[in-house]
Amino acid sequence: MEAIQSAENHSTGEIRVHIDSTTDSNNAETAFKVFNKLCKDKTAEKNAVLFHVNFEQKYLTIIGDTGIHAKVHQSYWDHLHDFITSEFAKGNHYKALKSAILETGLELKKYFPVTGENHNELPNEITFS
């Protein structure tokens, strides 16, 4: 949660992390359902990002709402995904997620800097299923 707060400090963007331990098939579909519930269209600038992780299935999905995705494109998410999964394979789960969250915060800051009050539009808590 500290990494999320830190990453969001200089941006209007929002970051969510969801840890899934119940899905045993079609993780991508589940991730999109979680994204729709927690993030989609819930920020004024459509700049929310979800990290959906299923450790048991060794599955990671990163989804950016339309505002941030239009700025960074799929290659950014692919790079981030490759970094995280590489670190996960080494057992560096916490380090990988923290680094990815902070890196995402830097990208959000580039495209969605704070220009006035910075209201927290989404909770910073990690959700679980």
C-alpha cells in the first residue's frame, strides 16, 4: 500500500492491486471483470491501472484504463509484464510488484501530473479473492 501511495503522489492516476487465489481457469477474463469492477471509468481522466496477480496459477495481467493506455501503448505494458514475471520466477514477488507500481507511477506522472488538488479517486488497499 505504501508503494501505491508513493506512486500516486505526483499524478492524478490511480493504481490498484488485486491478488486472486480463486480462479483456476481463464485468468484474463477474471482480470477484466475485476478491472471493470474496481477501475474502469472510475477516474476522471480514465487513468487507473490494475495489477491482477494469481500466484497459484502463475498468472499476471496488467490493465490500464483508456486514458493511460492511449499514452503508453501496449509495448509499455508488455515490458512491465516481462519484468514482473522475470522477477516472480526468481521468487522476488514483493520487490517486483513494488518496482512495477513505482515505475507505473512515474509513467502516470509524465502524462497526468497533478495541477491542483490531488484527490484519491480509488482506494489504495490491495484487494483479494
